[in-house]
Amino acid sequence: MSVGSVSGRASRLDVLRQVITFVCVGGFATALHYALMFALIYTLDARPVSASTIGFLVSAVFNFALNARFTFKSKQSVLRTAPRFAIVAASGLLLNRYMLALLLSLDIRVFIGQIMATLCVLSWNYIINALWTFKAKRG
């Protein structure tokens, strides 16, 4: 077994750990998002897209803190990563809003539409956060 194959395997295991942690953190944030969304819809009669936006924004704060600490184990300054995370979250929010609105206009039930939108946003957020937000500086 060569050193390259061992380090390649370790690298793949690190990425797998990172993806699993990202999904777990995202699961928590998504549960918080959905709980707030449905609480607003069913207790305050809020519009679904507005309620989803509020849930998304609140969960994004928790998502940032947990991903920085546990998923990406970032040693970088919050002053560097928070604005980047905010940009990614804002783009994810727009993706979520427009996908949900589109799916609702196609008469897809709100819960199913939100799950579909969430899966797209989850993929988008992992890729951009891994490649840009929490990517370690070189040098």
C-alpha cells in the first residue's frame, strides 16, 4: 500500500465525515426552519413564502455557528467567514423562495414543495461553503 493511497483514503474519509456532519447540522437547521415556518403559518396565518423566509433566516444563524465549529472546523476569523456565509445563505434563500413559489404555483403541497426546495438549497450550500466560505487560506 503506497503513502498516496493511504492519504487519498484519509482525504476521502475526511470529506465523507464533513458531508455527514453537514447533513446533520443542516438537518437541525432545517428542522428549526420548518418548525418556525409551520408555527407561523398555522398559528399566525402567515403566508407560506414569508413564513419560510423567516424560518430560513433564523435557522441560518444556527447553521453558520454549527458548520463553522463542527463541519468545517474553521480556524478562520468570523469576520472573514460570516460575510461569505451570509452571501451563500442569501443566495440559498433566493433559491428557496423562488423554488417554493414556483412549486406552489404548480399546485404542489407546501410541505412537499419545501422538501424539494430544501434538497436543492442543501446541495448548493454545501458546495459553495466547502469551496469558498470555509476553504482554508493557502500559504
